[in-house]
Amino acid sequence: MTTILHERPADAGQYALWAEATIDPSISGGGYFVATFHGAVDAHHLEAAARAVLHRHEPLRSVLRLVDGQLRQCVLPAEEACDFEHGDLPCEDGAERAAVRAWRERPEQHRHWDLATEAPIRFRLLRHAPDRCSVVFEAHHAGFDGRSKFLVARDFSACLGDLRAGRAVRPTPLAAPDTPVAPREVTEEAIEFWRTAVDRAEPMALPEGGRLGQRTVTASPTIELDPSAVAALRTKAQALEVSTFTMLMAALTRQLAVYGNTESLLALASDVSDEHTGHVAGLQINVVPVALETARSASTEQSVATARRALTQLARNRRVPFVDLVAGVPGKPLARLSTELGLSFPRPPAGLDLDVPGLRSAWDFFTPNTNAALARTLQIRADWPRCRVRLDYRQDLMGAAEAEQLLADFRTAVSDLAADRTTSSVAPARADRPAPAAGGSPYLRGDVRAGTVHDDDAPQPPTLAPAEGVAFTVHGPSGQPLPRSIAGTVRVLLPDGREIPTEDCGYVAADGRVRLLGPRDGRWIRTRSLIDASAVARVARTHPWVREAEVRMEQARTATAVLTVTGPSTGAPSARDIRAHLRTWLHGGDLPGRIRVTVSDPDTSTDPSTDADSEEG
């Protein structure tokens, strides 16, 4: 029987993460960090230090439960909340970090987190050798943020040191604080700004190449920026009287411009703790959207000015709760547009002391994160002039090749900015590898067979390979050629030098072939969400009954994306069946608001009353 010491209403951030985990248990919503110890250490001391940390930080020993229809944060005793397991993970001296990361990738480590019964942190002791071990701190974001890992590491180290010295450990419990929020006038100001700004924002063009149906978030390998370029940026930052982070963000705005973005939204992770709450581990972080206007050929000063405006907006609105902001802009896709790409740059607190007398310890804080609040998160960690970057991303949106490309392009943008280059060094993409001899359908433009289309991997996009001597390029809204994996309008380059525009949207993939996404116009439907009409239609066509599928905007009481599927007069599924089929491939937020099922019988197909079913979302 669980002992509940006391309870309080969960806040909006906890509710959002709890709902996400409840709706889709495959999303783990967490991460981990690791402490590796060299030297003899008593496992009982490690477990006692873990319990002491839980005892001190109330949010870390809480569960989330529905009580009379309200989500409550229920606080447990540390002894009941502590999940501390032991295991062996032999490895060579110096290979501990790699061994732990490989261990974390094992399928059995990716288990569902039951927030109603489990506290948001678990401890795993892995013994590498008699005098070497690692403690893995697994954390769920429903009760834990990036700031908290440093607090936990500090308190764990202090308690472990006391226990090894024979001193009593009796930490004072710290109650879960109220999360600091912005004054009402600041929130109202932010809402008023976004009511109009969201209409100007476009879906962000970023490298594509994910696999529909992949619901998990994963992390790319970590890369290091060129130290000489970072050093040059730091010198420029001093001259321009800005931070090095401002310079890195300026480089990112240039990269987005190369991808064809002109007005887009970027999400910044912001620590909202203050002098009254900053010493308590828990969830005190906010997602803050900022507006970016980017230009393809901007000077260093112009790029820095863009970054400064965005960071000024961040400073003003960092404590405006994201859920309040979205609620204040109803009927518009602010939540989707502003969470396509995020930027995270946490810094350890000054004077962080992790020393444990008698032990040599090494902490790994820059570890993969599976929080799905943002579709993609560019993680930056700095020990100037060393700067490492990683991308956490949804695998239905991009694959490993595209994630590594985004990081490589960021590294190029940093080097370009450091060298005062106004023209990007990122090369446009060109698909000129001929199609295989057999199979596929001809891709005709006029009387010319420009290539071959293979659609044998539905609902993934069809592949287009050029004919001998033909090449394909992809272009952005203003006609500029785009890099690999960035979607735009497909153009055909014939052997005689002619360039033929098409009405198709696609991108040049990592394998050198084009992926066709659908018609050039109408891919995105904006309602209160943002619907990829081409992806929804492709998934719908994989249902065995469906012959045709189309997504359009319809206006009733509100603007709604409506999927119409058509098939034979026998065996028609219900709209609920079609929606369930879509859910096997797409996230819930990517589904149309309404589904209409019609039959193709010529005697009845023109009569609206013959709809087999329809469903309001």
C-alpha cells in the first residue's frame, strides 16, 4: 500500500507530459545522466545517498494520479519512492561511458514509465570492475528538467561523501514550489503578439527523411564545432558586445535561411526558476517561442541583430507559460509551428562541487534525451572554445542521415559566420543518378520521360530516379536551389540544357534520389493544428478498402481539415476504423479533424447521404 504524505494539484506542465505519456506509452519522455566512480565504494552508501536526494527534493518522490477527475501530485516517502537496482556491466577502464550508452540502447531499457506509481527518477548501479562502477540516473520530464540534474548531482555527491566519512545524513526536505510565472500584463502582451505573428509564420523547412510510423525520439551522435571558428565567434561577440550564444543563434538563423525559411518560429528552452525556487529539483522549465525573420545573404551584423531581437523576446516572455500562450491563441497552429525546432543551451551553475573524497568521479550530463515536447531539439554544450552539439529528433520526421546533415550544416554556418561569409558554403542538391532498368512507372514531362517513379514502400514517399542524362533539382519559394533533404518544387534539367518546372513537391534524399511528397501547392493545411495533407492521404491509401484519398480544408463552425476516402460499395469501414488506421502511422496531433467515408458506386456517389460514415475530430 502506497503511503501518500500529502498532495497538491499538478501544474499545467506536469499535466501536458502526463497526458502525452498516457495517450502514447511508446513515448518515454525522459533522459538520463551518469556518474562513474573509480575506487572502492559501498553499494549501500550509493543507495542511501539516492534516498537522501529523494528525501530532500519533494518533486522527485512524487507520482501523478487522477483524484476525483483532477490530476494531483502525490508525495511519497523516500523509502517507497526509491527505485534502486543493481547490475553488472563489465568493461575496460576508460570505456565506461560508451558501455553505459550501449546498455541504455538495449530494448529492455526502453520500458514504459507509469507516472501513477513511479517517481520521476530511477537509479541503476552498474558494476564494471571491483573498483569501478557507474550510477545511472534515469529521469522523466514530468518531474525533472535539465537544471535539476546539476542539483541532484551536487546533493548526491555531498551525501555520498558524508556517508563515506561516517557522518549522519539528514537532509532538510524541500517542498515542491510554485513555478514562477510572468505578470498578467506580460502574458497578455505575448498573447496579443502571437495572435497576428502566427499567421505570418510558415511551416519550417528542415531536413526530411523519417519513417512514418516511427513514434520514438532518438539522438544523433555528438559532433564538435571547429574550435578556431568558435574562438573567432567569441572575438566577434566581444566586439559586438553580445554573448557567444547570440553568435551561435545568429549562425542558426543563417542556416534556416539556406533551407528556404524567411519567417519561422524557434522554441527556446528557458529556466524559469528564481532565487526562491532554484534550489529545488523538479519541473521549472518553459518552452518560449520566438519569431525569426531570416535573409539568405545577411551580413554578420544583420544576423546578430536577428538573434538579439529573438533573445530580447525570450527575456521578456520566458515566464509566460507555454500552455497559457497556446490557449490564448485559439484556432491557430501556434503549438505545432513553434515546436518544430528547439534550442537548448543549459549551463552548470557556477561553483558546482561534485568532488567525493577518496573517489575519482566523472559525470556525463550530455546524454540522449527522449522528451517529445519538441519535434527536434538542437542541444548545445560549451566549454569554450570547445563546443559540442547534438540533435534529438522524432524518427518519423527525419532519419540518422538527415540529423547528421542538420548538424553538419550548422557547423558550416558557424564557420561561415566566423569568416564573415555572406554566401553559404552549403551546396545545393542535385539528383542525377540514373534509374534502374526494370520496374517503376514513367515520370513524364510533356513528351519527355524524365525518370522513373517507384512506389513500393507505401506510405513512405515514392522514389523518383532520373533517366540517363537527366537531373533533378529542388527549389524554394523564391526560386533558390535547396540543399539535400529540404523539400521544395522539383525541377527537371534535360540533357539539352532545358529546365522544366514541375507541379510536384519533393526533396533530394541522402541516397541521391528524389522523394515525391505530392502536389507543390496544398501540402500544409492550417487549422488549430498543422496537417500534412500529402502524408495523411498516403497513409489513408494503405488501408485495404481505400482507393482514393484527399484532404481539404472545409469551413463550418470552424475551419477543419477533412479527409475523404473512397472505395467499393461493399465492406466500407467506418470513419472510426479509418482514424484507427491513421493512428498506426501518424501522431494524434497530425490527424485531420474530420473523416468522410464515401463509396464509388456511380449510382450513389453523388448523393451526400451515401457517406458510409463521418466523424468529427
